[in-house]
Amino acid sequence: MPSSRDKCPVCGMFVAKYPDFVAEIVFKDGSRAFFDGAKDMLKYYFDLAKYNPSKKASDIESIYVTDYYSMRATDGRKALFVVGSNVYGPMGREFIPFANEEDANEFMRDHAGKTLVRFTDITPEMVKNQD
């Protein structure tokens, strides 16, 4: 969990204020970065050279996102993300994460979600389109 001093390296917001949306990247050296939502985490992930030039994708040990319904940290690489819903995060339009497909499909029905994607299917262009 982020401390009260942890800031999102993408937007500069204090992450602990948004526990419902926290995302995290843990590096093999034990360092970590916290984010105020999956969208900013994805921006960072796709442009490590900009946000953390000393790291490469191969340095990433794990990625965590907060499951929207359970509020528990879940493996970001295995999560499903709803795109285009009427639920907004701290930075506006957001990738809403879920640990299981049943919950993601229920959320899509209840919140006008447009697309359900896996982590491996997300592209930098999709992330840019959420801004």
C-alpha cells in the first residue's frame, strides 16, 4: 500500500487519496511505483524511458491493480479491464480492473462499458484514447 507521501510518477497526485483505484509496479530490485489508477500505470508501463529511464520492462517483477468490486490488489497482467464505461477514476476516463470475467461482464452491463480487454491486448493508442 502506498504511504501518504507516495505520488503518481505520471500525474503527480498523491496516490493514497485514491485507494479504490491504486495500481502498482514492483521492480526486481525491490523498488516500486504507485499510481492513482490503471490508466496512469499503463502510461508509465508503455513509456518507461520517459518516466523511469533507469528501468526496462524486463526489470518489472509484478504489476498490481485494484479490483473494482472486491477492492483487493490483483495481478495486473491477469486482470480484465473494462474500457469506455460511465465510471471515472481520479484522472477521468479509466481502465476499470477486475480479477474475474463474470464481475467484468456484470460491470459492463451496469455501467455502459464498451470493451473488455486483457492486459496483453492493451496498446499505447488505447491508453492515449482514454485521455
